[in-house]
Amino acid sequence: MFQDYWQDLCASIPRLPPSHAQILVNRAWADIRDFRLWSWLVPIGYITTPAAITVGVANVTLGSVSVVVDAAAAAALNSVVAANPPLFSTQVGVGRQFRLASQTSGTPGPLYNLVNYNNGTQTLTLDRVYAEANAINQRFTVYKAYYQAPPSDGSSAPDFLRYFTVTNPAGGYTIRGRKLYYTQSQLNRTDPQRGATGDTYILASYLDDPASGNVVHEWYPHPVHLRVYTCIYQKRGLPLSNTIDVPKTFPADLLMERAYMYGTKWALRNVATFPELQQTNWVAAYQIHKQDFKERLIQVIKQDDETSPLVAFQQGGIFDMPLGGQFLQSHDISRLVGGLD
């Protein structure tokens, strides 16, 4: 555990302050995490996209943050207040979004984030004032367009780095490559009014939520069906603490060799200050720990590759479309590839 690591460092290096020993251990741990793509930094997560709510009507006033809905809409909203994902949240990417159906054209109104809901008054609260014309008994849609990267419950420390794949098992396809890294500018050029809904094929970076530190993506087309997407992603890893330890498959002695390297550097800088440090050749000690770290690192990398090799697998080859089982069964692709043997 973390306490054992920094106490070991303090016992090996006289006069090393415990608070600084903790910093050195975590500095060593950060070096190791950033050194390569370790298998234990590539977990599998799950993100649920909820079915859209289109029941009932709403009343909205220009300049207000309140939306009053009828009894039919309230009943539908009440059923998902504490669902996964929840109806509303002050954290972007956790709660759902609201938009009115078009009053004058075929395109729905702009999206608003839901930050509260009072089921007693049947009132939704938007994250900003409503900026369109007054609407009375207007059809609306509540769904989720913005998603925090896993973990998306808003309580775990954010350590998401990037997606590798996002798979829709129900649709039989995987989102990968450039479709995971759209920008808002690209998405605005594709569909500035965000009129497309259905199953998602593109993830676009939306923001880094300042409140939680979590990364938020806009999923496009905006998902309106109940789906559970499987996500393979890379996380940054978290600093060690009394509740966070190194992975069970990771040898702690490699961490300590790196921490000893930082510890011997500290001793060299303070050798003139503390007489106890003058009894050890810290230059030689540094070189020994450096060599031991290098040799042990090679062994650990080999073991990690043997345990869980990270080899990219691309479904569909050259095709820029989903080639899952349902797609293959319902389409003739022979003309696309110039004939199949």
C-alpha cells in the first residue's frame, strides 16, 4: 500500500520528510504510468443511452429558465428521475437535454441541459434562459446528447484519456478511428441544427467539465434509443493514496526502484545540509537503482505483453461503414469489393 512505499523510502534515506517521500513515490508512479500503454490502463466500460421522452406537451416563456409540462409529460419524466442516466444534473454530460419540436419548420429547437426538476409543480429547470419565442402546449423531446466518458457517475475521480472503440452490440457495429475524434467545428459543418437522431456513429469532443474534471463528448446522431454501448478506452491512471494502490498484476518493486532514484537525487541536493547523508555515496546509489530499474522494467513490459497483448483489431477493413452481422445479412456487399470468391 501507499503508506508502505513512502515509509520504505524514508527508512532508506535519512532525513527525507514523509510528505516529500509521498510526492516522490507518486512522481515515480506517474513516470511509470506515462511510459507506455499498459494493459491495466485499458479497461472496458459501458455507457447507456436512454430512450427519448416525447410524451405530453410543454409551455416555455422567452427569458425564463422554467419549462412547465402537462400531466402526461410529468408521468414520463417522473419515471426516469433517478434512472441511469438520471433526468437532470448540474454536471454537464450526466443529465439529459431538452428541446422543443419545431413550431415553424421541420428542425427542432436548440438543446438545453436539464439541471433540475420539480415534480410537484411539473417544472423543468434549464441551464440557461430560454431564448426562443414563447411556446404553449408545444411538443418536445427529452433525450441525452452529451456523455461523460467512463466512469460517468460523477463520483469517481476522472482519469479518462481517449476511446479506442465504442461498440453498439444491438446495431452490430463499432465506432473507431477518426469517428471518435470529431471536433465541434466538424460536427457543426455536418449538421449545424443537430437534426439527425437515431443510433450514434460519431463522437465529438464537447468540453472538459470544470466542475468534475470529466471529459464530455457529444454523441451524433443524437441517440434516442435505449442502448448499452461497450467502450474500450485508455485511462491516465490516478495518483497513489491510502485508498488507491498499484494494480495487483503490477510489481511494486519496480515502483520503488524508480522512487529510490528520486530519493537519491534528493539526498544529493541535501548532503551538505544533513551530516547523516554524508555517509553514503549517493551517486553510486543512484546508478545502481537506475540500472535495477531498467532491467526490471524490461521484465515487467515483457510480462505485461504476454498477459494482455494490445493489438489493434479493425472490423470492416477498408469500409467506412458498420459491417456487423445484421448489416452483412441484409446487404449485398459483393459490388463494393469487386466480387467475392
